[in-house]
Amino acid sequence: MATKIRLQRHGKKGKPFYYIVVADARAPRDGRFIERLGSYNPNTNPATIDINFDKTLEWVNTGAQPTDTCRAILSYKGVLYKKHLEGGVKKGALTEEQAAEKFAAWTDLKDGKITGKKTSLTSAKDEARKLALAAEAKKKEEKAAAIAAKNAPVAEEVEAPAEEEAPAAEDAE
């Protein structure tokens, strides 16, 4: 029996939510499965991935083949890298300590990238909010100035006759 690690779709139209499952390759997409390994939510930014790391690694080591999307998810979470390092230990190229050290360094680097992306997204969102507030305040001031100009007493008519009388007075002299 060929087993696959694949996505099982849930959620409503336009808002997908996936379970990461191990299933027989002949079973339908949303049909029977052997074991549920985690979940994947592409609606958030960055996407939310919850995986039982040990169970997934065990299934990958026993020969379950991930689909293309699941392979990308497992690579993102480090399951495939851990399998690669375990292969190096079996061949004698690495020791257990070296493999654990490399995996810990990779995990720290990956976590740093993820937190960097989250902070850049939040800072961009805050900056956009500040720009929108500044533009709104400017529009409000312009509207207030326009209303004040409209409601101001007609002082121009009072000044106009005074200017006309002044040249006439000069002509009389």
C-alpha cells in the first residue's frame, strides 16, 4: 500500500483550511486517511502551519511520499532537513551532536526570518495607518478652511467702495 502525505481541504469557498494527513494513495482527496499530522492555514500572513514534527518525521522515514505542496511545507518546517541530517549520521559523515547543532542553527535562522517578516508586515501596516491619518487630517483642515471662507462675512464689498472713493478724492484736489 503506497502512502502519501497530502492536504485534505476544509473551510468554506474562498477561505481554505487544510489538514495535513497520511492517506492511501488510492483514497479520495477528502476521504479516508490513516493519520492526521497537522494543519495548514494559508489565509494568514505568513501562513500558519501546525505539525506534529516527530510523527511526520517517522512517516517520512518509513517511506510516505509527500505531494509537492506538502513537500514544500515539510521543507519549510525542517522535517526534510532533519531526515537529511539523520541520513548523514547513518552513513557516518556526521555525529549526533553535529547533526543536532546544525539543525538548531538552521531552526534559529528560520525563526529569525519569520519574526523579521512579521515585524516588517506590522511596521508597514502601522506606517500605512499613519499616512492615512495624516491625509485625513489634511483633508479635514482643507474642508474647515473652505467652510470658514464660505461662512465669513462679506468684507470684500465694504472695502471695494472705500477704494473707489479714494481715487475720486485725489482727482478733486
